[in-house]
Amino acid sequence: MSGPMSLEPGGTEQDTLAIRLAAPRPRRRLPDSPTLTIRLPGGGPDEEAVSALAAELADRIGPAVHPYEVAALLEADGLSATVIKERYGHPTLFSLAAALHARVPRTFPEPPAGPDPWRPDTLRCLLRGLLFALPALAYLLTAPLWSVGGHAPVLMVAGAVSWAWGQGLGHRAHLRLVAGRREAGRTLLAGSALGAAVATGLAAVPAGGGPVTAVAAAQSLYLAGAGVLLVLGRERLLLLALTPLIGGAAVLPWWEPGALIRLVLPLLALLLTLAAAARVLSGCLAAPAAPGGGPRPRLRASVPYGLFGLAAAVLTMMQGRQEPYAVVLLTLSMGPAEWLLHRYRGWSVGALRATASPGAFLLRSCGVLVVCLGGYLLPLLPAALLTGSDPVALAALAAVLWTALLLQAFGVAWPPALVCLAAASVAGAVAWTTGPPGPAALLPAVCGPAAVCLVALTVTVLGRPSPHV
């Protein structure tokens, strides 16, 4: 409608017609009176009766923004024209509605809070953090079988490439899930196989084609299979595949299994992981195909996610060269980090509902960021002290990773990728110049400014209401 329409003589033409759907209410019964009241024509409204009716219907008239809503309410209650004239002294339904609307003060009740779409699955988040750390048991089991100084660079190259490839592939697979599980399965099947081949090929360069290349290939295959299971939400299946590692590591303090068992258990875990990934992918490929194959996002849309994965891998491995236990803590913390990412989104939606101006939302958004980021970093400080790690370096790196992941969750991919890539490049260049692993203060000096930049970017981008709508 282009404008208001008068539905009664002498109506308010400058008001706007609004239609409100109300919850069904029981019909109102007029009180029985043993006395017959006769009103003479022209006597005017019965103010006492109108006031009594206004008090009776105050909770339903208060939210009405126009007398027409009150008229609809009275009509739904079965108030006839005869009753309106004889009992309340008003000539029409609209006259009585206008009088009731004028008598009852306006109230604007808050709408009922809907379900939180970002409510996290706590158990699943904790399980994912555990799954990120459990593969390290393979290195613990096979430690006597390989040389850290000679073989670690090869495994680090393969791990960094697999990490970067997995981040980009995971992003693309999630985009393809919009079209269907079959399309996502095809993307994961081709992408994971190619990623494992690329990581193994690049690791073979520093390995010189030696037997350690086979270890790098096994590591790359595991990361490819585990990535498939994690993207498709089969965390419990991956945990089941890792039980040989868990059982073997659990008996190490009391029993020396020998070289054969130390080698067989990681290989068994690898085969179980690949078998689980193949089974899940076969189920995806058996799903009905989307019409026309579904939308195919451009490959370049996943590039910043891969670059972030590469930068995160470099920074984390540099931290591990200095303080291995810090990397274990950081890996385990990825579960709570994911939980807090969901909480940030849910609490931001709540802040959006609770505020009425951009400035007020900005303040609440900053408070939510402080609570979530602080809740993630504070438990890491005593854990770092207990393991003899530098709490400042660990907190700086954790802040960089969490804020970058937060921005990526809102589709802001390139800025955090470039910030993290710049930090990794500076740290890598300094370590290359001075000799690995670099000065002890290198990572805090690099990750600290990067964390400040990412926090400022988060406040600027996510402090506005529009990203949360």
C-alpha cells in the first residue's frame, strides 16, 4: 500500500496501518448482570464501562501501534455493534477502538528469544581438539627408529604443505557441501589424493629420495585421510582408527614393545584411517547428484585459507623447535578455541538483539571479544608455566591463530592470511639468518604486533551489526 487508508469517518489519515499476528486467546465473556441497563441515544460514551474494558484488555491493547489493531482484537472477541452502542455508548467499533487505544499506555514487550543457532557441541569440540593432538603419539612410538636432527626437516616440510593444502581443501569442501554430499565427496577424494602427492613430492627434495621419504608419505596420507573425516563430521570414527596409537603409547611407561611393534602400530592406525576415509567417501559418492553438478566456487576463493594454513604451520613449527610442549598445549587448545568461536557468534547475535544503536553494539561486541579471547588465552598461561614453556610466546601465537580463525569464520579471509603470512615470513627470515630456531624472543616480537593488528581488524570489521545479521 502506498499510503494510509481511512476506514472510518474522521479517521486518522496520517497513521500507518500495521498488521500484527497475535497468539490465540480465549474469547472474552461479558459479565452477566442481573440489571438491565437502557442507554438513551445521544447520551455519549459510558466512560466507566470503557475504562473497565480497557483495564481488562490492557495487556493486549498496550502493544498495539494503531487503533485498527484494537478494532481487530475487539472483533475477534465477538463484540457486536449492538453491545458497543448499548453498553459502551460508542457509535462504531472503530470509535471504541480509538478510545481504548488512547486510554492504555503503549508497551513494547521484547520478542521471545529464539534458539541459538550457534550453540556449540561441547563434547564434539573437545574431541576435535584431542584428535588434533593424538597423532603426535606416532612420533613418540617411533622415536627410537629415526633421527630428529636428520629427519625432522623432511617431516616439517611435508607437514607444512599438508597443513596448507588441508586448510584450502577443507574450505572448498565446505562450499561444495552446499550443493550436496556427493559433490563434496568428489572434491575431497580428488583434493586429498593430490595434496598427499604434492606434500610427499616436496618433502622428497630435502630427503634426497632416502627412506625418510616413505615416512613423509605416510604422514601426508594420514593428514589427508583425517582431513576427510573431520570435514565430513566423522570425528568418532577417526578416534576409533587411532586406538592402536593410544594403546601403544599407554603401555610405554611399563613395557618396551620393541622395534617391530613400534613400527606396526602407527602403520595400523594409518591403514584404519585410510579405510575409514574411503568408507565415508564411498557413502558420499553414492548420494544423489545435485542438478547440474551444483555451483562450483572458484579455486581462488580458497587460496587465502591455504596461505593462512601455511603461515600457521611455519609459526607453530618454529615454536615447536624451541618448546615442543608448547605446541602440544596449542594443539589441545584448538578444541576450546573452536567452542569459543561458536560462543562469540552466538553472544554477538544476543548483543545485536539487546542494543538499539551502532555505538552500543560496538561496546557489547568488544566485551564479547574480550571475554572469548581472554577465556581462550588465560588457561594457556598456567599450562605453559607447568610445562616450562614461555607463556608470552604461547599466548601471542594463540591470539594470532584464534583471531585469524574468527575473521575467517565471517568470510574475512585475505586480511588475516596476509598478516599471518607476513609474521611467518619475518620470523622465517630472521631464523634463517641467525640459524634455527632463531632468538628466543623472536616469536613474541613477531606474533605480538600481528595479534594487535588482528584484534584491531576484528573490532573494526565485526564491531558493526551487519556481519552478524
